[in-house]
Amino acid sequence: LEFDLATNLVGQPLVRQQVMKGVREFLENQNPVKPLVMSFHGSTGTGKTYVSSMLIRYLFQGGLQSPYVHHFSPLVHFPHAEHIELYKESLKRWIQGNLTNCGRSAFLFDEMDKMHPGLIDVIMPFLGPSWVVYGTNYRKAIFIFISNAGGEQINDVTLALWRARKDREEITLQDLEPAISKAVFENPQSGFWKSGIINDHLIDFVVPFLPLKQHHVKQCVVSELIQQGLEVRPSVVQEVADSIPYFPEEEKLFSSTGCKTVASRISFFF
């Protein structure tokens, strides 16, 4: 996993460091006091889904298709605000049932910024350091929350630090934590709004994904060309990278869509 992150995850040194620290400590502990809970934050196309699927692929045979990996999307599984009490009950039962079946299960919650506030707190009993909940031993489970919330603030901080002559590779978690906290945990639109999960400090690792620069996008283009079995031509790499919008308007420093649209744009050049 460490090698794969170092080789294939573009431009996210903080993510590599946080994810490996969290996973290594958790898996080496034969008797963890609580599940591993990580929350991924950043703009579209910066690698959040990519890293979570990579992580699951190394931990579970069959990766995301494993019967012990459970993936929730608010728009698919919890679409109607008026049914929130029903969702709470079914989510709690689903997690409890699957942890009874296998204590080493993984639960991925996508698009937390679209989750109805209050819904996620129903899983609180499964995240803390109790020994047993409802007769279930759940301390070896893994929970990953994925969210675009905080992405704008992470971009703003990265840009401000760049203007203050601080290299992107030198940015630390401490530089970003206040901005993420304000955007994610104090935002009434967020699934974490007034959440006991936050108040009780049940998230072990908040993982920020930084905006990508053009040279990162070029690396994504090269990887995608290789994956599709296409010739890596420098002219095509440059053209695809140039076709992507960048911000801010004056400096055109960071990709507005990360690497998300790289695969679809390549088809225009072949």
C-alpha cells in the first residue's frame, strides 16, 4: 500500500503520511480500543475516492466487491429528508448486523457534505472506545468518511501559503486543520453539523487533499495513457493538461477539477 501510494497517488504527501500512519498503527495493534475512523476532505479530483478504494483493495480480498466492505452514498441510500428517522434505524441495524457477521468490516460514507445533518450520529456507539455494543465486538472495524466539504478552504490556505512563498510540499496538517474544522464541522449544511462524532473526538485522522498543479495533472495524463495502452506523446500530455481549467484567474495555478476529467479528455486527442 505504501509503495502504491508513493508511486500512483499524485501530489498528496500529507495524505500518504496520514493514511499510512493510521493504517499501520491500527493493524499492528492486536487489541485496538476503538475502530479506525478517518475523514477525507478536499476538492473534486484530488484523489479521495482513489485512496479509499486503494486502501480497501489492500485490506480486503475482492476490494470494494468484498462482502465485508459497505459503501453508502446519501443520494442513493438516504435521498429523502422526511425519512431520516427510518434511515437512522436501518443504518444502525445494517452496521450492527454486518459487524456481528465480521468484526473486521469496513464502512465507506461518500459525499458526507450531502448527508442529512443528524443522520450520521446514529453510528456513534460503533465508533467509540466501548468494549461491546449490542453484543457486537466492533473494535477492529474501519470507517472512512469522504467529503468535498473543506475543499474550498484547503485551496484558499494553499494559495495563501504559496503567495507567502511557502512551498506546497511544506504545508502541514496544522496549517490546514482550523480551516477544515470551520468548513466541515461548524457548517449547518454539513453531515457533521453539531455531530457528537466531532464533539466526542471520534475521528482519528482528518486527511486533507491539496489542490493539484499542472505538473501533477501531467502525471495523471501519463498514467492514464499507459493504463489505456496508448502512446505517451509529450505533445498530447501538454495539450490535455492545457485543456483543463485552472484557478485563480490571474495565476492559473491549481486545476479546478483535479485529475477527474483527464480520462475523458484524452479521448479527444486519439
